[in-house]
Amino acid sequence: MAATIKMVDAINGISVFKPYRLDYVQRSEAITPRQAYLGRTGANLWSVLSNWQSAHVRSEGRFEWVLTEARKAFPGLIATVEFESGFPLIFPPGTLDPDSALPPERAADGLLTGLLHLTAVAGARRGSILAFDEVENQLHPHAIRLLLAAMRQRAEETDLTIIITTHSPVVMNAFRDELDQVFVLDRSIPSNEFPVRVTDLHSEEWLAQAKLGTLYDQLAFGAPPKP
């Protein structure tokens, strides 16, 4: 029975985030702050953030963490998020007038994607497993690097396992010092049907000659099938 409970807890602790439904996130409509965790499509982003903002103690500062990391990743785009009569408004730095704040449909797709990534990580229960497909979508390289750093820090603090898939050299470069955590699917090798550690394809000394993203761009691994 104990083993079954542990297995159920482990399964329930897995969340997979594929491309978000930004069309839902961009809607300007009043929300009710009742939801505590981000859904897999991200459609309930504003409900979650509003809930966390209104319950600072119970949410353990999650709203503040998301906004702090978002300001780092998107300087000049966001200072805070407020909810006027239930409608979300994004305030750029230096903006105090609600009439100058941005409704979701006028916000950059990259900013919304960053908020979604951060909210997903902030809401994860301790010990959970999160997976992000094509984590770099919509994001500027600067934002990618800062968001990955925030996710890494949060994962260490709350014992999270975060799995990401990517085709971005920028993302790969962030793992240059953790080669054992990088797995690749290299279809140019007939027998390589499943992802394997990049260190199983090349030695760490060889991989150290250049950034991972550069080697990937040069088809040193993860190359397309040979004709």
C-alpha cells in the first residue's frame, strides 16, 4: 500500500507544458482568483497570479517571486501586474496610471510566455517533475538565459526535476558545465533510437572545445538523418 501511494504521488507530481494557449491568455476578461496551480495549457495564468497576489502568506510569496524574475528577464517591459475589477493589467516600469497599463492582448508574446514558465515553476509542489517542450519559443536570448537561471535556482530550493526539450543553441549553452544532464536524439546514427547522454557520443574533453550550442549548430550531435 505504501509503495502504491508513493507511485500515485509521483505520477500526480508530473506536469507537462507543451506550447501554451496564448490566445486564451491574451483575452481581456474578468477572472476569479480561485486557482492555485497553472494548468498545462496556461489558460488560467491570470486566475493563478490573482490568487497568489491576494493570498501572500498562503501562497508563500509566489507572486512576488514570479514578478521579481520577470523584471530581470524582461527589463523595460514589466514592473508589476494588477487586477482592476478582476481584469489583469501589466504595468511597464515608470507607469502608475491604469490607463497606460497594458491589457494582455497588447503584451508581447515573449513576456506572456516568460510569465507562464515562471508561474508553472513557482506553483510546483516540492519534489515535483516538470517538463517544458521547446522552452525557448517566443523568447529573446537574454530572456532565455535569465529564465533558465531562475528555474534552476527554484529547482534547487524546492527539490524539483525540470526536463526541457529544445533546438536552441542558447539553451544548450546554459548546460555547458553540466554535460551529464544533456541528452540528445541523434538520428544520423542508425542505432540511436532513444535520447542518450551527449557524453556517450563524445568525450567531455572533446565537448569542452566549444559551446554546446556551437557544436550542435555544426552538426557534431543531434544531426538530421543522413540521406
